[in-house]
Amino acid sequence: EVQLEESGGGLVQAGGSLRLSCAASGFTFDDYAIGWFRQAPGKEREGVSCISGSDGSTYYFDSMKVRFTISSDKSKNTVYLQMNKLKPEDTAVYYCAAYAWNPYSWSGVCRDSNGMDYWGKGTLVTVSS
């Protein structure tokens, strides 16, 4: 059974940092890419970043690379999202999602969250002003 479990969310003051984790199981890590997406109250879901499980290549949505860093630990089948200098507008439920990796199209699939194969349940990040 495929499972994606997010953790690390919580309440943080503006300017602070959080590191989210996405623990993956039930599939071969190398065969998938994993992405982080977020959805703020009353807003549409938006992409943050994706990483290839195979070689660690990364893709960031516009503006996300400035304060967010995605990384992975293959030995733990875990993907991380380091978030720095957090702002109140970063408040959202953060989800990780996995999709079959293709070396030619994986970043394109990342840009379309509808292309994800599996989703976690999300972790809430609240940034206070």
C-alpha cells in the first residue's frame, strides 16, 4: 500500500523556519518523483517544488526557490521541504504527492498537480504576524 505521510507543520512566527517531512512507503523511491503543494484557506492549490527520487533533480515553481528548499534522503525514503523567512501568506495545508518519474517529462508533470498518482493527507502550517 502506498503511503505518503507529512509531518513538521505547526505554528511559527513570521520570519521563522520550518522543515516539513514526507515519508514515503509502498513504492520504489527511485521510480517516482515527489512534490510539495499547498492550499491556503479559500484559495486554489498551488505547487511549491518537486524532486526526482532517482537523481535528486529539483524543480521549483516561480518564486518558491527564494525561501524554500526541497531535498531527499533516499536511505529513509523521505523528502523534505525547508521553509525559511516564513510569511503569513505561507499559511496553508502542505501536501506531498508522488508520481511516476519520467526523465523527459517529470518537471512538466510537476507543473500539473492533477498528474499526481498519490497524495498525503497534509500538514498544516500557520504563520503568525
